[in-house]
Amino acid sequence: MPFYNSSSKFIESLSKYAPNSFYYEWLNHPEPGDYWQKLSPNLDGVDLPMLHIGGWFDTYLRGNLRLYKEMANRSNFPQHLIVGPWAHLPWGRKVGARDFGAEAVSPVDRLQVRWFDQFLKEIDSGLLDKPPVYLFEMGSNQWRYFDTWLSDNQKSYCLFSTGLASVRDDSGTLIPQSESSDQLPLLSSATDVFVHDPWRPVPALGGHATIPAGSFNRSTLDSRTDILTYTSAPFAEDLSLMGDVAVEIFCYADKSSFDLCAVLSEVLPNGIVYNFTQGYATVSLGQEITPVRIELQPTCMKITKGNGLRLSLSAACFPAYPVNPGTGVSSAAMSLMEAQIITLTVNCGGNLTSKVLLPIT
């Protein structure tokens, strides 16, 4: 059942069987704020060499990168970052339905030994001879070195549609903004409409926020009529991405609150669709048309020549995220019977063009 029951029986059971649990308290604090800030460690006075380790499908990657960026900006000591094609655990070559090859086998154990030799035993391990950012590039399945985490390298891909992106693969398209400007006379504005049913929510499939994590073939999932898909033409050259990813979606709904899940995938010529990053947001807009910005999981990905890029939009990703009841009240305080069916509208083209912001290198 997609909702947490807030009845007296639920509270009574929680008090009886989990008296020391923070579960219900956490549900009532779904967003960053004072509650979480008081629980967070204060590292303002900490400055020492740090080896930051993460995975592209790790739930905690954003925290890893936030700390790395902060320390790299203020520390007097080396700050190194390594991110592989892994979930939180294990760190192997296979995650989800994809095998990223022998290069993806974790080098972390040996790297940690070199790190300890360098900074605890004062042995020159050669660690400082290479750039500090060491990232696994999915797609090419090779490790790449960078001098720093790249920023300000986002380029826009615009969403266009015939208005049938919920039912046809060829209706919704992604076009580079530079090309779309030249084609604006040919690309009229349109809206895509889809219906979210809380009793039949879009299920989670891989990514970083559910188990099993990783990359899966979502071609069957994308055929649902409560998912909008926007797909680029096959790329004539390799497209390399590294950094922060976001989408800006002009949309509105017929209810006071709704959710948006954005998934980016690589589309192979044989029709297989492999997700590689996603993001999620809870929105309260009413009838006002405002761009919703969703920060996706950062990534390092090469989309090889001949493959395409797809954005999938839905109003749920259950059970990775609780289903929005559409009432403006937290799902923790709602029962399933109170949930509302939500009709969402996404604008494409014209003056309200929704976009994908890609960190192209």
C-alpha cells in the first residue's frame, strides 16, 4: 500500500514495537531544515587530508560531493575524490543489469593503503603525482583523471512534442538549444498531459534511491501512459558528460501538490533503454506555470556514437519515494483513501520550453 497510515493503531504499534525508533519523526521532516542541521556534524574546524569515495548509484553521493567541494575550496591539505559505477555496496563491476567491465572492479583497498602510506607513514606513494579527481566514465567503462570537479559546463537540450509524449516514443524529442533556435519556426509549442493514479504509482527501477540500485532496461516501463518520454536523435559523435545534471520543467497540475521524477537514460539502437541518473522533487504550484528545477544525481557518462538520450518524466517513483496524495498534506499524515488522482501538464516549445541541463565536456 503506497501510503503510511497515520491512524491511532499505527502510532500505537510504532510505540509498542519500536519505542526508540526515529521513523515517524523522520517522516515528518522530509526536507532539509533545522531538524537535520542539528543532527549534522560540524566540520568547520576540521582540516586534514581526505579521500572522498562514492558511487554513481550511491544514495549518499550528493553528500560525498558536497563535502569534497567544501573541503577542496577551503582546505590546506590534499583532497582526493574517487567515484565508481557502484551502489553504496558492493563495489564491483556489475550494478543493476549492466556489467561495466573489469576496470570497474574496486581499486579502493589499494588506494587506501597508498593514502595511509602517504599521510600516516610519510612514504611517497606517488599518490600526489596525479590529478585529485578520479572518476569512472560509464559508457567507455574507463577511469578518467580531472584536476577538479567541473562546474558551469551545463548546456541545454530542449523538450519538444506533438502532444503525445505519453503514448508514442516518437512524439517527444530532445534537441540541443543551439539547434532548436534555428528550428523555432518549425517547432511549435505544445503541452503533454498525463494522469497520476496513486493506486497505481509508477514503480522505481534502479537508480540510486531504491534496492536493487543501478542501471536497468526501462523500455517496458517507459511504455506506461503515465510516463512522458523525450528522446534525442542518435548522436553522430560521442557525447561525454561529467558533472552536475538538472532539468527545468514548465508544468502545472490540477491539485495543490504533486511530485516529479526525472530519469535520464541511454537509448541503444536495439531499443534497450538504460538509466544512468535521476532526480525527484515535490512541488506545490496549483495552476501557476513555473519552471520546476530538479537536481539529478551527478554523473560521468559517455553516450557513444549511434546511441541516443532519453528523459522520462513521471509523478511517482514508488517505493523509493512515498506517493504524493495531491492534497498538500504530507503522505505521512494521509491514508490511501484520501489520496487524489492528479492530472499534470508539461509545456514544451514556445516561450515555456522545458530543458535538460547536461554537463557536456
